[in-house]
Amino acid sequence: MNSKDVTPKLLQRYLQHECTPEEEMRVNAWYAALNAREVQELPLTPAQQDILERSMLRRIKQTLGEQEPVPFLQPRRTYSYSLFYRVAASVAILALAIGAYWLTERVALNSGPGQMGSATETLYVVNTSKTILRQSLPDGSVVWLQPGSEMNYPTTFSNAERTLQLKGEAFFSIARDPSKPFLITSGNVLTRVLGTSFNIRAYENAPSVDVSVMTGKVSVNIQDTGNTTAVDATSVSLVAQQRARYVKAQHRLEKQEGHALPELAIWKSTTFVFDNQPLHNVLPLLNEKFGVHIEAENKALMNCLLRADLSNLNLPDILEMLSLSVDATYELEGNTIRLRGQGCSPLPNP
């Protein structure tokens, strides 16, 4: 088996259970033929190998439940857990070699707690961690699921529409498909889009449901739940920088314009290029750009150097790349983003 036949994109589809049977056979044959010498010949520096080993150890412990719970995904079909892990580890090695952080993230998202079920029509995703979970959908759309939130959707969307149910909060970047609208149900609020980016905040115990639009057009509707209370509107249309708010107690849907939408701040893509900059220079820039408060629990983390091209990324994606680069983790604690890790020794004075 020629290693060039197995690309990182193919391995990504394998980990997401999206391969055809022929592609699965190709990946299985590739891994069976992979030997230690080929892995050692990958262009990894000793420092990168150390980062990889510690990162994989952290992911393995999370998978086995030895650390904080990880998101639960109900897979589409049964796989050999040991083979799945070995391929995931290989993907992580390749990902680090080519600087593609999304593959390591895919490993984390698809690891789950080892519960392998039979084929099913619905995929359930529950974010029990304290980080924002990035999940790709079958149509290429992407959802960033907030801690304590959950969603479910078909493993394969129908020919007529794409549907998803959400409890909690998530940011959506929906792939455009005029022939197949995307419908999101949050309680008795229905959000309909063709292709756009927006945030939905729909916690069960919250007094309202908010839909905030960053790009494109969105339609928000109140579904009939038997409530006989008169409403001012049952449907509103939104464009960028507009919000729809459904007030549950009053069964009222209102459109808000001209308001600041702080819930969208961390989702605005930006570009930073750092060339061996210590975190004590990096974090203030991120705090100012996104209006957040990122702090290092271990002050030694501020000595760590970051060399990265963070082009066209939102804050959650930047945090994932930063965490992997300095062998750290991050957690959301109220309005604070807390970095945890061993840190680095200070550089000697010149």
C-alpha cells in the first residue's frame, strides 16, 4: 500500500465514519502495513514528538474517563475500538507533521467513552466538558457546541431538508444549499436558514431563546405548542447584526436591531501571526481583540513561546491551536478562560 494513497482528508473521513467500504479497506490496509520506521521518518522534531506524546496521553485518559468527561458521540456503525484508536494516533502524528490542528481535534471529538453501538439514524452529541466542542455535520456545516449543551441530528440528511435539535447554546456555520434548507429546533423555536452563520442560545431554564446573526439571512418562527396566549409575531426575518428573542413566559417573539451583540464577539474570524512570541505577549492581544479575559493558572505558561500562523480563525479555534502548541488545556469558568499546563522555563537573559 502506497502511503500517498491515504491522505489526511481520507483519514479525517475515516475518523468521522464517512468513508465508503472501499475507502475503509484502503485505510485498514494502510495501517496494517505501517511500521515503526515509517512513523519515525515523519518530519518531527524531538520537541514535536514530546508534545504529541503528552497530547495523546491526555486524549487517551479523557477517552478512558480518567479525567473530565468528554463529549459522547453515538457512532453510525460498529468499529474495532483498538483499531480506531491506533488510526487516531497515526492521524495525530500526521496532523502534527503537516501543522493541521483540525485532525487532532477530530480525534478528540470522535473518541467518545468507548460506547460503540449498531447502525442508527440519529447522532447524539453531548458536551460534558468545559471547553467549546467543534463538530462537523454530514453536509460540511460546522457547529461549535458550548459546555453543558447537546444536539442531535440524522447521520444522513434527507433530500428535502437538513434538521437538527439543540438544547443549550451553539454557534453555527451552515453550508449553503438553496435546495435543502437547514432547520434547527430549540424548544418551540424553529430557526430556518439556507447558508449563514449565527448563534443560538436556548437553555431550558433560561427565560428566553436568542438567535443572533453574524452573516446571511435567518428566519425564526414560533412553533405551535398549544399555547393560546396572543403573540405579536410568529415569525421574524433577520440579517447580520440582528437578534430575535423569544420570551417564554409571555410567548412573545421580538426582533432587536441596533443592539450590541456580545455573544458574537468570539466568533469573528481574525488573523494573527506569531513568531516565537511568549504567551505574556500573546494573551493580551487575544483579550483585546475578542473582549475576553484569558489567564494562565500556572504563571510558567506565560514563558512558553508560540510560533503559529493563526489566519482567519475564531477564538475557540485559536484556543485549540494554542493549547496544543504549548501542551496546555483550556476551560471556560464564567467569563474567564483559564489555561492549564506545566508551562515553560524562562528564557535566559541575553
